[in-house]
Amino acid sequence: MKLMVIGSGGREHAVIRKLKENPKVKQIFALPGNGGMKNDAVCVDIGAKDIPKIVDFAAKEKIDYAVVTPDDPLVLGCVDALEGKGIPCFGPRSEAAVIEGSKIFSKQLMKKYGIPTARFECFDNCDDALEYLKTAPIPTVVKADGLALGKGVIIAQTRDEAEEAVREMMRGGKFGKSGERVVIEEFLEGPEVSVLAFTDGTSLKPMVSSMDHKRAGDNDTGLNTGGMGTVAPNPYYTKAVADRCMKEIFLPTMAAMNAEGRKFKGCLYFGLMITKDGPKVIEYNCRFGDPETQVVLPLLESDLLDIMMAVTEEKLADTEVKFSDKYACCVIKASKGYPEHYEKGFPLEIPKPVRDKVYVAGAALKFGTLVTNGGRVVGCTAVADTLPEAIEKAYKIADQVHFDNAFCRRDIGKRALQALENA
């Protein structure tokens, strides 16, 4: 089979590596991919949002199956366009991808169908939002309605911060059209859990849980990022919590999307908070999370391509989705200055003995040399029988990957270890 994976980051590298395990796979194209994927896929210089070129390429190369992973092309209708040309895909159509594409849609969906989430108000007028903030409980959370590269959520600790966030989004155009409407919601407290789930709209099978580390600095300091590391499974996600999530959140979400005529087929991401009142949804994503994918897929024992095709064909109920009972840790090495301003173009050295444990996100080939080309450069993942072992191994891998101006958090998994000790 000839496969095509849309996207260019560490998540896509992890997906490609897992797809390669299926003996039916003869060739994988990554559009656009990155310089660090060259040993695992054929990179094609077509942007993930250039849907007409993606469709033309798929038709010309007679692609047997496509995997669309990033949020933008999903929301823009990449799966719709490919399926319109007879190319089977993994990923939701645009009518279902709206669950991530519009936070207002997802919040109103949860309210309508009684799915537990934070209390909220939606605004399309800046003055109305500012008036509401005069009496809103503080801290509060301000969210841009649309996609904003994971940066459209501001946790405001003061009223002034909340008002500034609203003005920047709604009047300042900070996130373009994505910030023209905002959600202002209750600040929830408790441990966060990420759960990815395969669903074909009739059946839903969760993957192993994970814990993301969003802040740039140790001890959760600094700016929010796309993720500085992950561990799996998440010790806060006990069997009792998992059972409750399935009953109160996962299956009701699938049913709600069906009731709205928006059947979701693909990977549905549940960002959860385990509050004193039980689990609540912080956010939905319409795709694999990054870097969560870099710890979840290495623990998958079933065949990823078989599962994806079962989702496409609505045969997930009859397909095994099995994960190992081991632990995984991913440490992200990033460019100093990320998530704001950082330099690119430094030589990137990944020693051969650890190459199969490193997922490349922000790199390019320049005259045959691999160089840094992004904020998050690599994800270094280890699997072990215990969480302390997985963390130790992941840092040993990360310390062997070299490029100038590199940094990483040194406390990935610390909170998870404390939770295990207190369990």
C-alpha cells in the first residue's frame, strides 16, 4: 500500500513510524514532512493547508490511504476533498472537525447535551465581553473561538489581564478571525488528563491516558507552549475516573455529534480536568495531540493502520485496540526563546543509536545537513516497565541530541511521580 500522511511535526513522525510496522505498507509520503523524517517517509514539498495540491498529488500517485493529522486541514475540509476523489482517509470531515475549529460550537454542544464542562459565556462584541468581566469570578479563562496554534487560551489571574486578553483578541486582531469571537469561562482546578480516542461514530475506544506539560519552564513556569513533554499513562486517570469519563463524557460526545448530523470519525482528543466534582471537559481536539501522540503510540500493541482503516470503514467495534502496561516519557528539546522568538539553522545531531527513539518536529535539510527549523525541534521518547525508568531513559536520549541554543524542561513526569507516591 501507498500511504500519505499530512503534516510536518513530531506527531506526524510518530504516526509514520507506527504505520511502517504494517507489512502491507510499501511507501509513505509526508506532505510536507520535515528533514528529519527522510529515513521513514518520502517528504513532498506541499503545505498541509494546500488542499488542491494535496488532492492532485494523491490522485497522481494513486495513494491507497491518507491520514490527515493537523487541525487546520481537517477544519478546512481536506478529508472531504480527498474522499470526494475516492481516496479513503483517517480523520474527520470538516462538519465534525468543527468540534475543535470553534470553541463556541463545542461549549454549546456540551451545554445542550449535558456533558460536564466549565460554566461559560460567549461573545462576539468586545464591549459586551468587557462588561461581563466587571463581575466575572477571577481567575478566569479567555479563549479565542477559532484555531490559534494552541496559543488562543489565556488564564487571566487578574481582571486587568482578562480585559487585556479580550481587547487583544477582539480589537487587536491578535489571532485574526479566530479571535473575533471569544469564550469566557470558569477557571477549573485539579489535575489535567489527556485522552485520545479512536471513534467511527458508532463505537469509541480510548487510548492510554497521558499527562502534558504546557509551560515552557520547570515547575510550570513561563509561557504556554504546544507542549514540552508528556508521560503515559497518567496516574490521575484511575479506573473509576475512566469509567465515569466513558459514561458521562466520551459516549455522550459521540452521540451528541451524531444527533447534530456531524458524525465524527477519526481521533477525538479529550482534554480533561479531574475536579472535586468529577471529570470535566476543558477542550476537544479533532485529531491526535502533540506531544501526547509521542508517548501514546509507542505503547500501542495493535496495528495502527488496521485500526485506522477500521475507523474509516466503521468496523472499529470488531477491531482490537490494545496497549502495553508499560510507561512512556517524551522530553521535548526546543530552541531557546520558544514559544516566542528563536533562531533557526543550527546543525542538529541525532546519534545513530538513539535515532529510532527521537521524533523530529522542527528540522530541515540544508545542503545535506540537518538543521533546526522550529521552536520544538525533537521529541525524545523512552518506554520502560516503570515511570521512573522511562523518565530517566528519556532524559538520557535527550542529552545525546545536540544543537546550539537548545533547552528542555528538566522536570517532565515529576507531578506524575508524586501522584504515584501518594496513591
